[in-house]
Amino acid sequence: MKEYDVVIIGAGLAGLQCAKILGLQGAKVLLVDCKYSLDEGVHTTGIFVRRTLEDFALPQDCLGAAVRHVSLYSPRRKVLNLESRHDEFRVGKMAKMYKRFLNDCISVGVMWSPSTKFIDAKNSIVKLETTGETWNVKARVVVGADGAQSRVAKSLNLDQNNEWIVGVEEVFCGVPLNGEPRFHCFLDTRLAPGYLAWVINDGEETHIGVGGYAKEFEPMKALKEFRRSIEGSIVDLRNALQIEKRGGRIPVGGVLKRIANENGLLIGDAAGAVSPLTAGGLDPCVRLSGMAASVIAERLKTDNAGILKAYSGELFRARFTSRLWMRRLIAAIGNQTLMEMGCAFLRSPPGKKFAEEVFFGRGSFPDVELALKADKLKATLVH
């Protein structure tokens, strides 16, 4: 049986980021994913916000043009246009980025096992399955980076997501861009109950999608109707080529409380590291993965497995309280009239200021280093 310091389940952005950091520090890491190639079944739209772009060195050739303009539409398609002085968003070419990050991981010694499913983890033994054959490895730490419905969380008896929305989108190339790159957001309780529909065109790729609570709409039907409603007015798809179709669950219940124990921990969507309000998960993903890697590195220096408990969702949940309340408010707005009234408020001066803070604010995810320092100070005062 092979032995590893860390086994990471899931090679999305969270798993790749964590694996790369640990590999650079000399840890013996096994990274597995159920997909054969990471350009298969990409789930995320890949919108990176300004704070992430400023704080992390992302490969520039894997990012689209900067977006400073946002148009927010009411159910009756009354529009509020917002403009930032900064480059607020860039859309990642995620398949290309995943492959780049995977190559980085392999170059620092991370072992890669594609087409591999996670079965369970008990007493440091991780059971895996590749092309129908099961095999076991021994790991000091197991990391669940396997999405909103994490099997690792269940196996390790950690908290699991129980609130999510479902998003589906189509990605096109060959869509003409009139004016500046723009993010179009549509609030419509019928097409996107509890969330929104969107079009983002940066001149290279165009993403058209809808998201909402799964019990309240049919995602593919809503996407088809939405696309039909915007053709010719928002986008010109006459010469467009569809290059991808994406879909998946997005947790919106905030960071989970118990995301670590002595056997392992959760990162990314598995940890609920997604903004409850905007459903943005890439910034929380890279920040929490970095924190997880630092805690794991400390664990590997000693036999004290309790060190992993320093990685706790309690450090962050308080920061998401207001966003969780706003999520509840959005979920409760079940008819177009109330939504139209809310959009009318957003077009007022105080409402516009609020909208600008939502779209252009820097409060994506708490600073993990400050959170750790605050936790250590609290522990010192208690003892």
C-alpha cells in the first residue's frame, strides 16, 4: 500500500490550488479526480473578481478581457447601468487554467490519478476506484475538494451542504461585442427563482446562463426561454458557435461549521465556501485553499492531528450573517411585482450605491490570516 502525506479528492480550482502549495513545500501529495481530463464538464462560469485578481498571480493568458460595466435588469427589463473605475471582473478560460494548474502540480511532484472515484476513508486508509478496480492508499490527511455534494464530507462525518441553487449556461464564441465588455444581470423570479439570469460578453467568449432553486424551475427550459428573449437585443447569436454547456449545484448556505477533524478537511464548494448572496465561489475557493494548505503543512510537522481543528468554519460564519439574511430575503421574493419594486429601489440613489457595493465591493471573503490570528488571540485569552 502506498503512503502519502495528503490525498486530495477533486481537481477543481480548490484541489489544484491546495495540491500545488503543498507540493511546493515538499509534501507527498496524491491528487485524484473522477474525470479523465480536466477540460471535461467544467461547472463554473469562471468569473474572477478584482480582489482575487489583485491578490493572486493568475495566468494572464487564461483570462479574458477586463469588465468594468454591469447592467442590471428588472423583470420588465428596466435597466440600471453601473460602471466602475477599476477592472472589476475577468472571465477565466477554466479548462485551460485547470490544465495549467495541473501541470504546475505535477512539476512539483504531485501524483495525479484521473478517472478515479473516491469510495471512503477510514482510519487513514483511503479507498479509491479507477476504471472499475478498487485500490487503497494510506494518508495522514484527506482533503475533500469534491464539490457541493461532497462524498468526503460524508465519509469523514463533517458538515454537508443542504442549501444550494442550480445553474446552467451555454458558452459561445463569435458573438460580436458592441461597446465595452459588459456583465448583464437579469432579476426574474420566473426564469431564475432565487438567483438571476446572466450574459457576460468580454469580446472573446459569451456566457449565457440561468440559476435558481431547483424545486422552483426547470433549468434547461428556462435557459432556452431566456436565450430566446435576449437574442437580437442583448446578443447577436447569428454567427455564434456554441463551444460548451455547463451546469452544476452551487451551495448558498455559507461556510459550514465543521469542515475539519483529525482525519481531514474540506475546501471549495465542499466547505460551502461560496458567497450566499452572489453565489461567487472562486475568491473564497483560492483563499480557503491557501489556509487549508498552511494548516496541513503544520500538521505534517508533528504527530498532533488535532492541529487540523484550527481550520474551522466558525472563523468565518459571522462575516456571512448579513449575506445569509439577504439570501433569505431573495428566496422569499416569489413574484415579479415584488421583484420589480426591489429593482425600482436599486435605481434610486441609495439603492444604486447598494448595488455598486454588491458588484464592486471588496468584501468577497474574510482575510484568512487575520481570522487565524484572531482565533489564536482568543485561545490565548481563554487560557
